[in-house]
Amino acid sequence: MLMDRANMGVWILVCFAIGCGSMTSRPTAEVLSSVKDLESENIGSVRKPIPSARKLLQVLGQAIPPTEIPKPQYHVPYLVSPDVPLTLEVVEAGAVISNPSIAAAQAKLDSIYGSWLQSGLPPNPVVGYAAEELGGDEPRQGLFLRQQIIRGDKLQRNREVASWEIEKHKQQLATITQRVRTDVRLAFYGVLVSQKRREITRQIVENSQDALTTVLQLHAAKESSQIDVLRSRLALQTAVVISKNALNAHDASWTRLQAVGNLEHLAVRRLEGDLEMVIPALNSDEVLSRLTNESPKIAELLLEIDRAKSQVGRERAEVVPDVTVQAALLSHSENGGTSANLQVTMPLPWINRNQGGIRRAQAEVVAAERSVDRFQLHLRDKLGIVMKRYRDAQNHIEAYSQEGGILASAQESLDLIQTGYQEGELGYLELLQAQRTFSQTHLSYIESISELWKAILEIEGMLLDGSLHDNAGGY
């Protein structure tokens, strides 16, 4: 009879602790039913162990988080096939899947989800053994149960803060994804430019080789001097060096494309793209308005303001003291009776009213608001620099490519000088100078195209790049 009363008393305490501390959404009747099921497992023996923590979590209706997070896959099989044309869309899609910066940001977001889950869970009840006067005349022993009751909606406010943190990290993931896309686009067009540069330098080498062959034939016929031969050979050697440098630049461009996309398995081959497609003119005011309204980085900073404001509410809730309830059921060895003790404790918010925490949270709100202002100024400053590069490159390209422009003039000049040289009216020095001017003009034109695309891609990418930098989530 005494053991039955003690067993009943223990489970009354368990039910009391569960009711006070679990704060689950399950109905009380369902919880009590589950507790009764657990109690039935212990019928006939009070020495059976208390149910495991995992089973108790199941009783309280709490989800048990997974013990492992799947690792991201770092491969893009369809990029390996040589039959797939390597367009920007194909390469960019593979980079978004494979880039480790995006995988790291996603893992960080998953960890914030875990923080959200944990921040709203109440403290576990504490069960223990208590004994009094073990060596005296009236020894008493039994069990006690202690539960901390969280007040002031602290758990709900914890999850509110964590919810804003989740939204902020979603935008941070979008920011890093945009940085990856911008880097891949810049690298892709860098390869396109290097391809075009290689074609031009190869043509320069072929022209220089043909010129040397012609000069050697003329020298053998006593129609040109040794100086012309030396100048022609020097021009060929210079062209070979320029061609080798162009090859090195092409290799470097491919290496960068493979790095920013984590596409080291991507075999080097020709990319498909048009460097000279017609591009609509950009207006700096319209671009700035778009950046301000659509930049994921600004959205991230705005959400940080909301998170900081939510943290102020959480710090103010800290002033509301929590209550700790402890109940004990003791058995008297001498007379076979039982006694129960109940303690309720609560700290008095007298000296410490979390003044420092509230002040810190309020200051973080001001800092978050100023961060938005600072980033908007940063955007305006960076956009001014990029727009200058865009306009300068646009001016160069227009001067080179228009009818009667630099390219056309260089080609016409070279044709006339070649004709004059073949007819003996002009010397080899004039021909050599015309060839050098023609080559430099075309290389300069390619560099202007490269600068134009860099500026356009940076603007289209919200001025977000540098995905492999340590501060990829920053400015």
C-alpha cells in the first residue's frame, strides 16, 4: 500500500512538471494518457528505470532533430559531356549547384533553423533522490521533482528573434548566390574575350610570318635590304610573344571560371557567346533605383533592423522573473507514513533589471539602421565608378566600330600601304608600322569590349561579386 502511494505520488509530480514546463501544443488529456501508458510499464516494480529522454520527448510531442545533415554534392554531371554547348546558362547553372560558398551559406541557414527550434524549447524537469536524517531516529527518503517555469513569453520571443534571423540569412544566401552568378558571368566573358584575343594574335603571327617570307624572297632577289629582314624578323618575334601571352591569359581565364564555379572537371573547350551583341544603354539614375529596390544585400540589412527591434522586446521580457517549483515526496521509515514538501522560488528583479541588455539591444537597432544608410552610400559610390568605366568603354567601342571609325581607318591604311609597298612606292618601314598599328587597334578594341562587359555584368549583378572572398557575406 505504501509503495502504491509513493508510486502514485511520483507520477503526480511528473504530471505536475510536465504540465508546468513543457508548454507543448498537445492537449493535457493526451499527455496524461501517454504518462499513464508509461506508468503501466512500471506496474509491479518501482525499481524500473524512468523512461528514456527520447521517449519522454515523444510523449511531450517534441520533434527529435536528425543527427546528421546531408552533405551537398559537388559535381555537375551534364557539364562533363563534350556534346553540350557551353553557353553561359549551362555554366552558370552548374556553378550554382557546385559552388562551395552557396553550400556553406545553405548550411548556415540550416543551423539557424536549428537555433530557432532550440530557442523555443522549455527547460527539462529535474528529478532526483532526497534523504533527511539518515543517521537519526526518523530517517526520511524519497524523490523530488523540480521545474523551471519560463515567464514573460521569453520562449516565444526567442523564436521571434530567431525567425527574423532566418529571414535575414535567406537574403544572405540570395546575396552569396548573386555573387556567384556575377563571378561566373565575369569569368565566362573573360574567357570569351581571351578566345577572341587568341584569334587576333594568331592572325598577327600568320601575317608576320608571311611578311618575313616575302621580305626574304625580296632580299634574295636583291630588292630589299638586310635591315628589312631584321625588322621583319623582329616583328615576327614580337608577335609570337604577344600570342603566347594571349594563350597564358586564356589559360588564366579558364582557371578563374573553374574556380568561381567549382568546375575543375570542366574540360577546356570553346565557349559559345556573342561579345558584340547590341546592348541597351544604361541610365545611372534608373540603375541606382533598381539596386536600391532589388538588392538582396539591402534586404538583408533591413531584416537585421527588424531582428534587432525584436531583440529589444526579448531583452525587456528578461525583466519578468522565472519561477522554479520543486516538490518532494518523502517516506518515513519509522512509522511508514509519507510527507510532501513544496518550494516555489523566484528572483526579485530589484538591482538587476537587465538594463545593460536592453541598452545594448537598442544600440544595435541604431547600428543596423545606420548600416543600411552606409550601404546605400557604398552602392552610390561604387556605381559611380562602374558607370564611368561603362561610359568610357562605350565611347571607345563607338569610336572603333562606327563607319569610318578607327578599325575601318586602320584596315584601309594597311591595304593602301601594302599596295604601295608591292608597287615599290613605299618602304618596308611604312608597311611594318601599318601592320603594328592595325594589330594594336584590334587588340585595343577587344580590351574595350572586355571593359564594357565587365561594367555591364557588375551592374546586372547588383554590384555583388567576390564570392570566394572571406567576407563574401559583407560588402
